[in-house]
Amino acid sequence: MQTSYALTWVIGSSLACVIAFPALRPGDIIGLLGLGSVAVSFAFQDIFNNFLAPILMLLHERFQLGDQIVVEGFEGTVEEISMRSTQILTDRGKRVIVPNAIVFTNSVRVLTAMPHRRTDLPLILDYYPNLP
């Protein structure tokens, strides 16, 4: 319903402009509408990225709620995946809200993807040969 209303409005106003301004050709109006749509798409590019990213993230299923992930230097447990952002709870109890466009376009390390994890611990041992 909304699309037909908008389409009728655009066609009607375009026809009114052609009648009111005889020097204005229909091709000029179509070109202006095309240029306007490009300007609007550049203006809303980030918003569209944030809305499209969770859909693609759900299709790929890189991680789930409760997984431990590292993204953009933030490490923590995934609490919520919404339409615009992913909420991560860090080990120190801080909540980090990362836009989904960043989560989708950057590399994400999923620490809980495998049942076993390897941990490297630096261990320093001193050697004392002459102890009693």
C-alpha cells in the first residue's frame, strides 16, 4: 500500500512538473530521480550495513549466544545479537556494544568453537645446583 502511494505521488509530481515547466523533459526528471537515489543510498549506507549484517551473520552462524569471542580487541561472552549491534560481556564485567557491520566485516575469533582449548603459560624455573 505504501509503495503504490509513493509511486503514485512520484509519477503525479513528475507529470505536474512537466506540465508546469514545458522546458523540463521527462528524461531530465528520471535522471534527477536516479541521482537522488544514489545520494540517498550513500547517506544511508552505514544504516543499511548494520541492518543487513545480522541477517548475513545468522546465515553464516559464525558464533552463537554464550560463545566467547574476540572482535576488534574486545574479548568476552556474547550476550545479545540485535538488528544493529552485538553485545559482549567482558571478563571484567563491562558490556561492550559493537555494531554488526564491524562484527561482520572484521575477523572474529571464536574461543569456544572447539571442545578443548590450548593455553600457553610462561613458566620460569631457576636452577640452583649447590643447594644443601
